[in-house]
Amino acid sequence: MNKYVPFLKLKVNEVGALNELADDLKATIVPFFDLPRKKEGMTAEEFCALTEKSARSVERNLSDFGAFYLDNFDIEDTVKVNGTDNYQFVIDRFCKTNFIPVIGLDRTFARNQLVFDAKKSGQINANQIALRLQAEDIEEFALVQSEILDLFNLGSGLFEQWILIIDNRVCIEIDAGKRAAQLLSFVPACLKAIPFDEVVVTGSSIPASIGDVIGTNSEGVHERQELSIFQPVIEKIRNGKISFGDYTIVSPLYSDIDIPPEALRNVTAPKIAYSYGKVHYIFRGGQLSSHPRGNLQYNDLAERLVSMEFYRTPPYSFGDHYLNEKANGRGKGVTPSSILKPTINAHITYMCRDFKF
């Protein structure tokens, strides 16, 4: 079983995809959740409602998971709840779960400090904490060493395990060789100076708009640049601490479009992304509002997929079974939202069971 961390938005379909995983996979995965950004200018009331909905979804569906990471990376710092950083409200609402808190060099001192204060007060049950770094943080370890050590000192005696998350975000325009070289310089120097228990390197090759990589009414292979970045790292750093993560088949830059559903059909074309080997294979249809098949295009795309030699057959996962059902016209209709649960599930199952670097 691969050491793999799926990075997901904390939304109903993403949680549902995890809930439908086989039991043996649930026992090995610690998923990473970002609270989703719904729209610009989110109010405190809207944020609290979103957090409450997310917490209920976790409580109903993720009891089989021992722990999960939880971050507010996508939420603007300007969203305050009772005058305090919104992550405090997240801690308050999730305090009965075994969530792993996340801190970062790009966060305010108050945002990081409230995590340590919450652990001291007993609001955080987990004995793990994650430090999430961005590309600009890993240019040279010496430049950030003192900042990381300061955070370690703040958490001294509070958390038993420290996990380093290096988030490459969208990788399609990154020079893979250069980024891998940065990681091969940064990670060993960091581990030599600071006792991280695990290092998770993550990223994605799915942009905010899928139209940037594939046109409508077309299909084809889409290279996974995040794998090209990670491969040299896992080949050369063989200490058992390095894990791979990705954003499954959803972009890290995804956010809900704040337009009416009827208008959304005018700008949406159905797509199915399916991972095999070291690529995504992406199928894309035509505009939902004008194509004669409308949402039934999902059934057509699924029929095309299950005829491909790389399709892993219905028993492989919940997602593969779902796609076969749609290919044969069975069950409820498919929407841009409902296709996410099965395709995310199929991706995670593949990455855990059979993916090979």
C-alpha cells in the first residue's frame, strides 16, 4: 500500500468519496482537507455556516478514519469570527474530532499561536501537527530555518509528531527538474536540523479552468507534472519519511462559482478525469445548455471510458462501478457535482493500491 495523502476541499462529494473507499484503505489514509472558499467577500456568518455544514458531514461519514488534516488556507484572513482569526472557530467546532491542525510560515503569528493555545487548553486531541510550506518557502532552508525553529519551540512538549507539508499547488507551468532540485536541497537540510516525522510533497496538474488544457468535445492524455517533481525526491531520499500527496482530479484553485444554476449550464461542459499510469485521461463534452445530449453526455463519456484498455473494471472501486453503471444508462442522471464523488474515489483507490513511481 502506498504512502499517499489525498488533498481535498471539505465538501460533500469529497467526503462521500472517502466514505465509499474500501475498509483497508480507510485504515491507511490520513486525508488533508481545506475548507472551501465559496466566494469573494465571505461574511463571518457564511463562514460559520460553511464550517458547521462541513463538521456535520465529517461526523456522519468519516468515523472510520483515525485522523485528518484540517486547514483554512483558502479562507481570507479578513474573515473574523467574534473578532478572532476564523481558524479558532474551526477548532471550536471540530474539537471533538481527531483533526490534525495546520500552521504555516505564511500565517500570522496570532493564527499559529492559537493552535498551540488550543492544544494547551485541551481543545485539540491530536498529537500531530502539520507545517505547510509553499514554493516560496523552500528556495533555501537557511532563509527559513529560524522561523521553523521558532514554531517548534512554541509547540515544544505539546505535539508528539510534526509533519512537513510541501505544497507545489498547480504544477503545469513549473520546471519539474528545477523544483525537484530545490526539494532535494531543502528536505535533507531541513530533516538534518529539525526532527520532522514525515514529509508530504503534494501538487496537481489540474488548473482552475480545465479549458486551459483540453477543449470541448475532445479527449486525451494529460501529463501529471507533480509526479515528475516527486519522482527524483523519492528515488534519492530513502529514509522512509517521504510521502506523496495530490489534489486527486480537482484543482487546488477550485472555488464555487457564484452564479445562478441556470446560468452555470451556459458555461459548463461535462468532463470525466480518470487516472492511470502517470497521467490523467480527460474526456470533455460540449456546453450543457446547447448540446443535444445535455447531461446525458456524462453517460456517453462514461461509455467511452469503460471501453478503454486502461479502465479498471467495476469491482475495482465504488467509482469504477459507478462509471460502468452510467455507461450502461443505469441509475440517476449525472451532474457536474455528482460526477466528483465517484471519480475522486476511483483516483484515490488507484493511487493507494496500484500506482507505481
